[in-house]
Amino acid sequence: MTQKLSRNLYRAGIVLSFLIVNAAVLYGIGSIWSYLNTGADRSSMLKTGVKAEKLYVPSIDWDTTSYEGRIMEPQSLKEIERDYLNAWYVKNLAYKNNEVLRIDDYYTDSARVNIYRNIAFNKEADLNFESTSLEHHPKLNFYSADGQMVVFKDRNVLEYTHNFEQDTFTGTSVDTASYQVMMLLEDGFWRIRHLKRLQPELTGIDTTLNPEWQVKGRSVYLRDSLYSIKGINYYPKETPWDMYGDEFDIQVIERDFELIRSANLNTVRIFIPYEGFGKNKLVENKLEKLEKVLNVAEAQQLKVILTFFDFYGDYSVLGWTQTHSHARKLLKRFKDHPAIMAFDIKNEPDLDFDNRGKDLVTNWLRYTIDQFRRLAPGKLVTIGWAKPENAHLLKEEVDMISFHYYGDPSDFENIYTRLSSKISKPLILEEFGISSYDGIWKPFSGDEEEQALYHQKMQAFLAKEKLAFLSWTLYDFKEIPGRVVGPLPWRRAFQKEFGFFDYSGNPKPAFKYISN
């Protein structure tokens, strides 16, 4: 009996091994077949690690109101747009790296000649160009009866280029041009056959402020009445740096805004985390929460300074289409909200100067401001500089000069005087404060009484100079995310206790000096 059972187990083992081997063979054949059939997806062949559609998202606005030939099918137009923008993307990659990778996928033989010639010249001269296009306005001219050829004029293409010679940054060029374009359908994909550069068809853009918000000299006016900014940077007590997450509670925010208003403050500064809101693919749920916050601010008669691009730090030219798409969608939805008084382009961008380069950061800021000007001309624009000595940068491009200060009050007057001598626009002390932490990590560094004395001195100076301010911050926080100040426990502990209210929500002595 035992011998028979052993033979059966042996046979079963052979059969099972046969089935496993065959399954592995079939799986391998299936994988190869799948791989071969996905080879036609050219966006996955760009070898960038991410599909081009996710990386290159300039705004594109088609005009199909009048053209000759066959009726343009919506799906065909979508495919033309996809391959046309991909053509721009691979060309920009080619000039950045001086490589011809995938040019043949998006340009016909004759159209590649000039690109190859330019790349050869740039490589020989050790030149590189990091370029992007942010706006396209194509007008359809002709669509052939067989659906194999399309002709259109891409008007007023907005392009930015960073120039490098021997890997050294030499400057930035900004260009607006129109292009006459012919594309052919080959092997199921649209390729550029002809791309001729033309003069732009520029039209005037009204970037003046509407009557609601105006800047006159060093002052800000709301509907012709002087508006003195007295405010605070805000996060809810239980959800700092995660204001729009799963624990979002609009009733908590409503009570906090009522408290802020009752403290003789009229302005709050809140933040939009770039990645947290989905980068260029905005998360609808978070947009709805932001709208609720703005509605509560309006109900409480608080004006909002809305800070964009929090925790963004790339600035690379090829990524500009993503950040501009992010801003474009947010502005379209919120630019007319009555609670918003100003857009703060970026929080403390000067902290990225060392790692990213001052020129790269300031160029990104300059051209992002330009986008805000064109898309939301009715709002004020500022930048939240971390260091007062950098606050004069781009002073001509913004409406208000915002800067942060966490130093000794006795030194502030000299710092303010130096900055004020360079500026003829409204100044805002956009962040300031001191921690009351005196625990094990920083013994004898301060306490609640010293915090109160700090704010008393600062508010006395702010009142004397009539300087706009937004203090940091309403509450002490039990936890600080590592991405905010890093993993070092003494830095995180110190950051927790800048609030005017303690962990339990009780007012600290400094609350007496939250305003002037």
C-alpha cells in the first residue's frame, strides 16, 4: 500500500512539474506578445521614465471655426494635438541633451534635417538649450479628404529657453512666434512635415488691476479705501501642513477664523501644497475644500493671501508646463473669489538659491508672475522671501514686497530701514515670531513670557511704522512633519511652539500682543 502511494505521489509530482513548466512558457510568450504589441505607444518610447503627456502640458487652445476640407473628428484632433505636443517635447529634449532620440518618431525625413544639423552644430560648439513652450493657439486651416494631412497655424507660441555654454548658464531668452505647420499621418501616427517660423500675431493684454484692489505708493486700497494688512499665517491646530487632508473640518476652521477676526485681525495667509493638490492634475476634493475655506473667510470678513507652490523646488525648464498648468487651473477657478486679495507666488524661494541656482529660481518666478498677471489681473501679486536682504529681487514685477524675519527685535529696525530705502511699494512683514519652547532640546532658550515680550516689542514697532504684518502662527502644534524642518528632533520641537494658543487651545501671554 505504501509503495503504491509513493508511485502515485511520484506521478502527481511529474504532472504538476509539467503543468508549472508549461504555464511558465505560456506566461513568457504572453509577456513577449504584450511587449511587442505595446511598442506602438510612442509616448512610452520616449525613455523619460514618465509618459510625455504627464511631463509636457502647455496650454493649447484650438480654433476650428473655419477651415477647408474634411470635417475634423474630435478623436482625430485629439491625436493630432497629442503628437504635435510630443514633437515639441522630443525636440526640446534633443536640444537639451544634444541627442536625436525619438526625433524620427515625430518628424518626417525632410523635417529632421534641420534638427539634426542644429544638434551637430551645438554639440561641436558645446552648447545646450533647455527650452519649453507654455502656450499654443493653433488655428486649423486644412484637413485633407483622406484624413492623412492637416495644416494649421500655431499662433503666438510662448517659448522660454535657458542657454548653456560648456555647461555654464549664460542667460535666458523669451520668445513669442507663430508657426505654419503641416503634419502627415504615417504608420498610424502624426508627424511634422513642415514647420515654418512666422512673426507673432500679438494682441494687447489688459493686465491692469480692477477697481477693487489697487496699490498707490506704499499703500494698498480696497475699493478706494485704505486697507491696512493685519494678519496671521494659518493652519488648523490638529492638522498643520495637512489642512486639506482626511481630517479636514470646516467647522474647526470657521471657529478659528471667527477667533482671528475677534482678535482685531483682517487677513489670513494660507498655503496650497503643490504635490498635495495633484501638481498639474488637480484633485477635485481638495479644490472643494479650498473653496469652503475661502467662503468661510469671506463670511468672517477676512481677506486671504493665497500662497502657491508650497514645497515645490524643481524649477527645471522642462517642468514649467506642469507648474503653469497647475497655476492656470487654480486661477481659472479662484481668481474671482471675493475673499482673495493677493496671490503669493512661492513661499521662501530664496532658500532654493544654493541648490537650484539663483538665476533658475528667479527666472521661474518672473515668468510665473507674468502668467498670473495675464490670467488674474484683478488680484495683487507678491513673493514670500525668507531673507529681508533678498526682498528687493523682482520688485518691479510684484505689487507688494513680502519678507520674513525671525531675528532679534532690536535688530529689526536697521534691517527694515535698509530694505525700505530700496523699495517704493507696500512692504509686508509676512512671517515673524518666536518659539516659547524651553524643553530638553533647547533649555533656557525662551518661555511664554519671553514670547510675549517679543511680540510686544515687534507690535510697537509695526504700529509706529504702520507696517503690514502676518505673524506666525495661531496655534502650537503637537506634531511637525519632517518635510517642514527636517528630521532633527530639536528643530521639530522648537518649531512646535510658535503659537498664540497652546496645545490645548488656551491663550498664551503673547495673545495680548497678536495685533496693535
